[in-house]
Amino acid sequence: MTPNHSSTENDPDGEPTGTDTHADAATGETPQIAVADVSKTFQTDRGPVEAITDVTFDVARGEFVSIVGPSGSGKSTAFRIIAGLETPTDGAVHVDGTRVTEPGPDRGMVFQDDALFPWRTVAGNVRYGLEEVGAPEGFSVDERVQYCLELVGLTDKADAYPKELSGGQRQRVGIARALAVDPPILLMDEPFGSVDARTRTTLHRELLDIWAATRKTICFVTHDIEEAVYLSDRIVVFSDAPGTVRDVVTVDLDRPRDRTGDAFTDIKARVLSYFEDEPG
């Protein structure tokens, strides 16, 4: 069974109401992630390039929120700012009320490129973060590694090296590594973009199982609208570059979700309509 989450609503004009200070409308709680009026301009040899502008949205504690948008819309830039890997030109991101200025152990990260250490075994890769910060309370390092490998179904691959794994298995190791230090937030930037459709479908189910078991807050970047509808409580829809928030779509469907059902198809079509409206 997956968690039952509440989400913020849009205002009558369709714009998201989230800021870095407001409480979640349904629960009265302050959002765990608050992105407020965030813009980012990169300086290049050809002059300034505005990647995102006035991006505002919230992610409630324990919620699964996806960001979708056209290629080049700044989805990954927003992700990197939330992660603390980039500094916004304007605006701010707060996590649990604290302004984000750098990466931290409260935010585990999973990327499309799994970036595993090829000289370490699967268990060694999962162990890496624990060597830096120690195991969560109640676990030894070895116990935590074992727990995370069980969570992603890779206990039988503990002694294997990354080159011996399939693409899907490598991504599972990346998820286990991100979860090892028990961060309350999991940030995922197109983590399944490089695997085949059958593997992706399996990983979707497994990620939702992990989410249900751990109750993490997940912020998930994807270009795949069906993936976003299948996984998410809400979908933040970015415009074309420079990216800004066009809508926040609530996915009010029970899980597991039928990808062929009318309600699923209707929500997918609503999100897709924003892409079709973008200039050529």
C-alpha cells in the first residue's frame, strides 16, 4: 500500500500558490521543499542565457512530485538548485525552513548517469556515503548496506562490480546509495531515461514500493509524461525556455494505476496539452 498524500491547490487562474512561507493548504504543515521565485541566468561566451525564471512550487512532506517540460526548459537546472549544486540568480529554495546553499545529507540524489565507482563492488558503492557520515541510528554500516540492498532487490549482487550489472541494476545501486544515509528527501533527475521500456516499467513499480516502505519525499525530473502520471501525486509543468511553472496538476488516482484507463489518459492528455501549446 502506498501513502495517502495531500497536496496544495492551484489558484483560480491555474498558477501554483506555493511560496517559501505558506503552509500546505490541506494539512496546515509547512512544505518540506519550498521553491520561491527562483531564476537562473548563466553567463556564456555568447552572453547571458536565462534558464529558468520565477519558478515557484512546493513539495509536501512524504509527497511524490514530478517536474516535466520540453527539452531545454530548465528542469535539471531547477533540480540542481534544489540539490544545492547550483546557486539561483534570484529567489530561494528552503528545505524544512532552511535556505539551501549547498548539498546536504538531507537530500539524496539519483541521476540518469548512475556515476558508480567502477573499482568498488555494489556493496562498496552503497557503503561510500556511510563511510563519510556514519550509519543512521540503530544500524551498523554493514547492516545499513544490507538493508538498502534488500530494499532494491540486489542482495545477490553485493560482491559484483558495476561492469557486471545491467542498466536497471546499476540504477538500483544508485538508489540504494542515495538511501543509505537515510535522507528525508530523494531527488531524482531522469533516473530511468537510459533504460529500455520494459526495465523502466519494472523500476517504476519498484520505486513506488521503496517510496511506500521509506516514506521519503521525492522530487522527480522527467521528460516522460506517462512516467510522471504513473508515479506522481502532483506534476509541475514547465514552459519552454526560459522555464517557468505553467501549472501544477494533481494526479488524484488510486495506486496501482492503470496506464490504459480513461482517468489516466485524461490526465496525461491535460499535461501533454501544455507541450502542444509551446511555440514551434
